[in-house]
Amino acid sequence: MNDLSLLRKYDVPVPRYTSYPTVPDWNTELFQIEDYRERLLQAFASYKEDGLSLYVHLPFCESLCTYCGCNTRITVNHAVEKPYIEGLLMEWSMYLHILPDRPILKELHLGGGTPTFFSPEHLKLLLEALLKTVVLHPDFEFSFEGHPANTTYAHLKVLRELGFSRVSFGIQDFDPKVQLAINRLQSFEQVCDVTRWSRELGYGSVNFDLIYGLPFQTRKSIEHTIEKVAELMPDRIAFYSYAHVPWKRPGQRAYSEKDLPSAYEKQQLNQLGHRQLLALGYELVGMDHFALPEDELLKAMKNGRLHRNFMGYTTNPGKLLMGLGVSSISDIHLAYAQNVKSVEGYLSQLNAGKLPLFKGHLMTSDDLNTKSKILQVACQKSFKEDALPKQSKKLLDELMADGLLVSKGEGYEISQSGNQFLRNVCALFDPHYHSTTKKERVFSQSV
């Protein structure tokens, strides 16, 4: 089957599988905060030696990037920083009262929004207060997301002094026309500066986020962007598909569908980007992610230690991820829980002495079994034949016939062409996906 035929068949709405069940399939009616607290204690007792992963959501941005699907609050009023930090520390204090011992912190990530919206002084205030309450795991790893246009040397220096060793810069595209359309403006010189500062300060890993399928993108603009990336050679690259969901993200109505590459053109941009990155010496880790051969993420994939959660791919196999802040999601293996999505609602619940949760899902044994199979596909790009549900046999045969899977030993591996449709292979194991009738209004396209 040729590329265009594969695209027509498999470029359908599919979950990104940073979790299972995916958020739209959570059984929220059965979720009770008391049950969640009990499961948190079980998870803490079982997994504390692996260490805790902590995600902190910092939602503020000075301007709206119209492509963005994150939960953000747009403001130029930096007086919001201190009250929000106080809220984060109040939420963390509530969890410390639930947990019987000091947590062993292995992984900490600042996401957004724009974490570098906050001043270096306020970030230091937040982090020093958090770090006083934990025991650091011997292999701890701290990371954050930075906007090249507002990340300063002072930001990088303060965070490095606090133990941060990884930074991810959201670039998306270097073409001025594309940047203007998505309202994500930063110069190549600014990206050069923040990359150079990071390396001078001792950050061990620098990641660039790039997106294909954006308005006004062309083969020439993708080529140009990756040529500029090649001048800096970050350790990791996330090459994401643009998810056009204007019914969920009204900011995406700033441009129309006619401004976007067609489905076939988008696939060509993806393939072009893949070829360029592979030619530079990067290797494909999993969905959307590339790394240089010496990077720990790639080593983890080859050694069978790669894991995937709401923060994406990680080298940490731990099963205890807690989220702080507006809209943050906790994945404690035995349950999921999400915080309220508005800053006002978040702070209001905290001030009332309540955990700021508004929905969640308690995992069943079937959920845990299915989740492990999907993680195997997403992280190791393989699965055993006896792992496949009987009802998926017909779909398996189609994937084999179309060359997306190949037989190996007692199971199957994703082929080179199948890498582009890894989400479709994960969906083989997802009973919710095959029973959903309105997927086109829930999930983004697979490519």
C-alpha cells in the first residue's frame, strides 16, 4: 500500500495514549476523594523506593499561542505570581499531611503555560519550599519548559543551582510567517542564546519542541527550521503533529482550515522532518520523540526501561506521578485525579481547606492489564501475540497486510512505516476506543 493510501486509511482520530483509560473514558461517577486518598497511600507504600514524580503546572502566559492545547491563563499582570505560588505550596502541604513519610523525590517537572513567566526569584521561592519537604532520590532529575523569548540567563542559573539538569524550549517553527500565524515569536538568535547559556551552566540535556502541520507551513519552511536546529544540535527533539481542535481551543480559529496543509501535505512534512532528523544522527524513540545516540532517553528505550505518562516519555519507570496546580493530573497507577481548571476555582478550594480535585478515575484490574499492554507498544514498539484481545484479530491482520507490523518470535514489532501510526497500534488494545462513536470530536488525527 502506498503512502497516500496508508494515510487515507489510518489518519483518523486516535488518543495520544499518555494514559489509559484516556481522560474522556474515565468513570468519574464512581470517583470519590476518600477512595483516591486510600489508593494514594497504597501507591506510596508500594512505590516510594522508586521515587515520586512531581509535575507542577504554571499556567500563566503573556500572550496566547494560537496552536496551543494547554491549560493557560493569559495576563501581563505579574502580581498573580505570588498568590499562585502560595496556592501550590498549600496544595502540597495537604498531600504531606496525607502521606506517612517524607516523599522520595526522583523527578520534578515545571510545565505550563510558561514557567519562565515567573520571575527567577519567585521560582526559587517555590522550589526551595518544596525541596525542604522531600528526600532527594540518588538519581533525581529536574526539568522545565522555557519560552526562548522570555527565558533569561537568570532563570537558567537559578534553576541550575537548584538541581535542574534538563530544559525544553518550545520553538515550533523558525519561519516568520508561521510564527506570526500562531503568535509564537522568537528569533533564532534568542534560541541560540538560551541554548548556549544552558550548556555553559551545565544542563545535561536540551530539548527542542517542533510542530508540523501548522498554518502556512511548507516543505521549504520545515527544511529551513531543521537546518537551523542542526546548527545547535539539541540532545532531544520532540517533533509533534499539530492537533487542530478549534471546538476545544477557540484560539485556533485565528486561522482557517484552508491555511493548514492538507492531510497528505502534512504527512509529507512529517516524513521530510523524519528524514532530516535521522540524517543528522538522531534516532526515533517513540511517538514524536528523537534523541542523539548518547542520550539517556534512547538508552532507556534500547534497555527496556522507557516509560510514558502525562509528561510524555521518561527514563523513570516509577508509577507514582503527582500533579500540582491548575488542571494538573496525577497518575498514581491505582487511580487518576485531575485538579480544577480555573485559577479562581483552584485557589478557592484550597482556601476552603479542600484538595482542588474535580474528577478522577479508580483503576480496575482490567484497566491495569490494558494499560501495561499499551505502554509496551508505546515504549518498546512490540507486543506478544497472546496479549492481543480476540476482537482485534481482524484489525491486526489489516495492520500486517499494510506493512505496519511484522512478525517476530512469539509476537509482533512495529515496522519502520508503522512508526508513523504507533497510536493506531496502541488502539488495538483499547476497548473504549472501539466503542466510542464520536471520536472525531474527542481526539486529534493520528498523523
